[in-house]
Amino acid sequence: RYWSAEMAQHAGRQVVARFDPARLHQGVHVYTLDGRYICFADCVEAAGFNDANAGREHSRARQSFMRATKQQ
């Protein structure tokens, strides 16, 4: 799972993530569909896609981030 605060502005939109398949846990570079660079997204957790507990923890962390953003 990857995350960067800069990606919040692009929530719900399709983006392109470029990465080195041999180094998945080092992060990804994120681009818009027209090729503009958005940010580098760090790997927040090297969890499997079918790990329910990891999904819940990620959801809690994301909701906490969204609340903090609204308060700002």
C-alpha cells in the first residue's frame, strides 16, 4: 500500500503509478494520465491485498488524515 498527502487532491481520479517490480516496497512515482508528475508515494505497509486487518488499519489511518485535513 502506498500513500502521499499530495495524492489526496487526485482522489477518485485515475492515475499512473510507475515502479520497479524488484523493489515494490520502496515506493512508486505517481503521474496524471496526461503524464504530469504528481509525487512519490512511499510504501506505508507491505501488506497483502487480502489482509482484512491491514485494510481496517489503513482505513482508520486514512480517516484520521481526512479529519486532520478538514480541521486545517
